[in-house]
Amino acid sequence: MKKILSTFFILIFMGFSSAQITSLWEFSAANSNMPSWFGTANTERGLAYGYVGGSHLIYVVNRNGGTFVQILNAETGVTTGVLDVTGISGGTFALNDIEVTEDGIIYGCNLVNDLAGVFKIYRWSSNVSAPTVAFSSDFGVLKRMGDNFTVTGSASDNSAKIWFCDAANNKVYMLGTSDNGSTFTITLEINLPAGTFGGAPSAFPLLEDSTVIVNSSGKHVTGWGFDGSFKGEIPGGIISTATTTTKVFGVASSGFIASFQFTSNNVRIVDTQTGDPNHFRTYVITPSLGANPNINGTGDIAIRYVSEDKAIMYVLGTNNGIGAYQISTPFIMNGRFHEKYNWIADKQNNNLGFGPNIDINRLFYGFNNDTLYIAVESKLNLASSDGILLFLGVSSLIGTGVPAGTSLGGVTGGGHAFGDASNPNFKMGFETNFAFALNPGADDTLVYVDAVKYYNSVKTGSYLGAANQYGSPTAGPSAAGIFSPNSVVFAYDTAFGYDRGFEIAIPFSELGNLTSNGTIRLFAVVGSSTAYFSDVTVPGNLTTGNPGFNPNFNTLPGGPYYTQQMNVPVELASFTADVSGFTVELNWITSTETNNRGFEIERMENDSWQKVAFVNGAGTSTEITNYSFSDDVSSLNANVIRYRLKQIDYNGTYTYSNEIEVNTNPIDYALYQNYPNPFNPVTTIKYSVPAAGHVNLTVYDVLGNKVTELVNTVKSAGTYNALFSTSTAGGGLASGVYYCKMTGGNHTKVIKLILMK
């Protein structure tokens, strides 16, 4: 399966990166707000997402009191109607699961569990059309089909394929079409070994690898070739056998497998980076939809790709409700480098240093508005105490660090290498402000991290803490020292050679208030606890063996032993959009800019980004700069519009902002979860108004005391953003939980905000 999955993700998800999950909406037993039509007698098992008739919609098969297909607004989860089910009949359940093609054709299947039963797949060409039969067969055998099915491709170009399992006969079928999805025929039958399936089986294809991923209750997730050959298995410690519906998807440069967990009624999202199941890691788990028993282990998952670095997952838990969760790409410390890192340097040779079990491959860096991120693709020798040393220079502290060619060792409390008093005279080729050492010490389950700050001729050491070797983050130091308590976050992952290793996040405020017009320099090297240096360096090219004790990297041949000065790019303090009628008002703020020619405003049209306008930048500035642009969208036939900014430097280099999405036609009052959350010092609160009327948006503390009033006026129908800042609230707010309450018409909505300083 290693080759299968890695090839698939390279081909399909090459532009994607790591994710965090944010609840968008949830109607669940856990929240005591399940839809009135949603039952607790195993009547809802199938869900689909589709872009149909110009709208983002969710479809849920509903057998509570009859046979129905509920239509939900995918943006809000609000039920908006039902599909026509005229003529649907037959089977153990006349309708059980539902799917939508990429071009918006809807298909649903029944469930059969006997000899005489006819397995049927129905087709809807639109939300108002009557269903037609696209496939029908009794297969001539005792069978169980229709627990779950998968649809891929588009009907319009005959690329649509339908996949389903026969649990009774250990088969997976693929159906194809030659008449634009009106009818389907069997084009592939995969025969699997006896006992392959447990309950509620699902099949998800990896077409490029001629492989299908199957899962069912009581069984491991496995991969099978289209010829029935076994490809691999995901260990139960990564995805348990208490899972059923399984989907493969990608966000940024990373692939994920999502499996529905029927004991907790949520989805485990597993990071498949490396392609080797033994190195898969749990990335995140969606919230539990509730605790109502789900004895059949049924549930469903649908994925909506919003952009190259954002997806929305829709989850159905039988007897427990439905929810929508956004997966986006901020920096997350887990030792896996999915984020929008910038490459700095590679290893320039095949030097082995202290042997093949400790090495450094590459260095990366990244920024957001207030934090520096550094990634070192590396591995540690768990059988020794040798470590990896990382040296950092920052422009915000220039002139205060240790100059090039000056001793860096013999630091009291410096720990690994830096604290060795016998060999203190190792030197760098650039001004060094900070240094870090990571090593497994005497405990091969942990990685220990030491740090040193060089400031005005004073060398100060600090122990930051220890992290496990499987990506769990640690915050340090535990007490104030060279960094504020718990201000630095780091993690390590052992799967070397797959964009994994050491990650560390350091706030700008801990680096002499580094700003977005600053620069950094890095150097990494393998070294022992006694400050004996190896010939494994990044960058640099040592050809004379290990330099040993007290090397001077300022004069050693094969340099330079430091990266070029890397600029911190222009960073947006905020990027928001408000809708009023047919006008979208875009607003963005930069805190500082360097060499910024300006911003191209891009809008998604017909699945491709189109330039809308260009706004001149401020060039180089350390002042806060506000920008705005009004976009007339009256000619667009879309309820949801996406925007991004292309920031262009005078030298032609450019970077893209995160994307934002606006709904131009809200159908109900809605208050969306703020972003970011937790936040400090400002967060954006999005809300929708379906018709002109008075709206109030107020923030309260946990005791119910009013903190500030964000909105108190008449609003036209549309979607808006309100900014909540600790400064607008009078300043001095303590870290903790706050609540934002929206009232409009006869509706009241509340969300929880978390301020974390």
C-alpha cells in the first residue's frame, strides 16, 4: 500500500498542505438540536455533498416515517426541501445511500440482503426531477449490497463510476456509463478472499493505482488491486476496526484517510504522508455527534474541496445527527511539514557523520502574522545521545548576537553540546542570536530540546522541554528564561525522509520583535553532547571528514555554512469580505510591507481563478495600511463566491493569501464560528441576514457581563464580517472564554470565543 498511496497523493494532491479543523455547523444529539426529521431508529445512514443547480447542497436519505431525501443548505445545514421519490420501491430498504457526481447528477441506491432482491440505483438530473432507474440487477445470488456506495467522476463526459460492495460474496463492483450517466453497466468485478468484509462495508477507489480501499466493522482498512491482489493494511492502532465508511482526500501537500468511528460517532482523520501505513498518524478527530447507540455501525462522510488548501467535511452519524467541519492550512507543530513552508537549503553531499542513523536533509521556514516557524527534515539515532544543532540569526537583534568567528559554547545551563565546558570554542560563519539542540538522551521515546540566547556578550541557556517522537507538540520553557513560559512550541516525528522531523514555532515577540520586513539565517549540523561536530551540515559541503572539536565554520572550506538571508514576506493582518446586495466589499490590512508592488484581486469563476482588479501596494512600509475594493457581482450566477489576493513584489515574485468565501444569498440568520479561534488580539465573526432588518451582535464574558457591542443597526440581506478586537473592547481583557450573541428577527444565535494571550 506504500507505493499505492504515495503515488496517488503525488498525482492528485500535489498542491495541498496540513490542516486544522473548525466546526461550521452541527445539528446533533450532542447539541440537542437534531433536525425534526432525523430519527434514532437507524433510519439515516447515507449523506452526500453536491454542487447542484448553482448551490452547494447536502442530501440525506431519511427513512423516519417513510422514504425521503432531505436537501440541506451546505453552508448552514438548514433543511430547504426534499427530492421527488416517486416510484422508488423494493429491497430491504427502498433507499439507503446517496451520492452526487462532480457535475451535479444525483444517484441513490437501495439496500438488498437476500436472493430475490433487486439492487437498484436511481438517478436525479436535478433537485426537481423525478428519479429514473440507472442500474438494476438481482445478480442471481444471495447478496448484501447497498450499505454504502461511492460515485466518482462526471456524468457529462462518461467518466462517472459507481462502486459498491457485496458483503455476502466478498466482491467489489465498479459500474461505468456510456450514455452520460443515464444508465450504468458492470465494468469491473473484484473478487476478494472469504471473510474480507464485516458490517456496513465501504469501497473507495484509487483509480490511478488500480486499487480500491475497503473498510467495514470488525476489519482493518485494506487495499486491493483491481485484480484482487492484496496491497496492504492499515494497523488497527492507527484506524481501529470500530470504523466503517472510509474516504481518501487531500488538503495542501498532504493526503488523508477519513474513517467513521461508530462507537463515538465521529470521524478520525489520519495523515498518510510517507505512503507507508506504519508511519500514518492521527491528525485530528471531528467532534462527537452524540452518544445515542449506533448498533449497525453506520454513518457517512462527504468531502467538498473549497480550494487548494481548504476542504469541508460533512459527517453523518446514524441516530446522532450531522455536522460540517472545515479543514484548512495554518501552521501546526506535529513534526510533519505540510504547511506553506519556504525551502531554504538541502544537504549538499552524502556524508554520514556519525553513521546512517542520524542525519539532516533540508531546512525550511515559514511565517504568519506573529510567529516564525522552522522545520528541519532530520532523524535521530535512538541508540545514542548524539543530537542535531540548529543556529539562528534574526535581523531584529542584529549587532547584539555573537559575531561570526566567535566562540558559542561553554554556556551555563546550555545542555547538549552548548553546555560542554571542555570544548567551547566552536564558531559560526554568521552573527548568531539563538541556538537549539535536540537529542534522544537516555530515553529513546523522547526528544529533549535545549536552547541558548546570545545577547550583548551574555550567553544564557534554557531547557525547553521534551516531546515524544510521534508528533505530539510540547510548549516550553516551563518557567521564564530566554523565552517567556510556554511561548515556544515544538514537535518531532521519526519518519525520516518524508518531510518529517523537527518543527519549532517561536513568536516574533520572543525574537526581538521580528517584523515582516525582517530577515533570518539558519544553519544545522549533527553534533555530540560533548560538542564534537560531524560532517553532516545543511548547508555546506565538508569533504575532509568530521571537523571534531572546536570547528570554525567561518573558515572551513566548503562553505558558506549558513543560508542566505531569508526575507519575511508581506503578511496580511486581516482579509475580510462583506456583502450588500450585489456588491462584495473586500477589505484587507497589512502591518508592514517590503518591496510590495501591489495586490491582484482574484475571483473563482468556472473552477478557475480570474483577475478582477489590481490595487497598488505601499512599497516598503512599517505602518499599518488599509486596503479595500468593491466588486460588482450582479452578473454572476453563484450563491457562493471565493476570493484571494496575489501579492506581487517589484521583482516579480508573488505569494497568495488565504482564500475567503462569501455567500451572496443567505436563506436564514446565521452566526458562524469566529476565525481564528483561539485568537489574540483580533478575530473575525461572520454572520448572515436573510432579509432587511435590525441586527445586534454583542460579546459577553462567562458571567454574562456585556463586553462590547459589535453591531446594532439595520442590515440589508447579505453576509457580513464583524471584527472583535481586545482594543475595541477597551483593552485589558483576560484570557478565557467569551460569548458572542446575535439577535435578528425572532432568531438568536450564540458562539463561543476563546481569547488566548
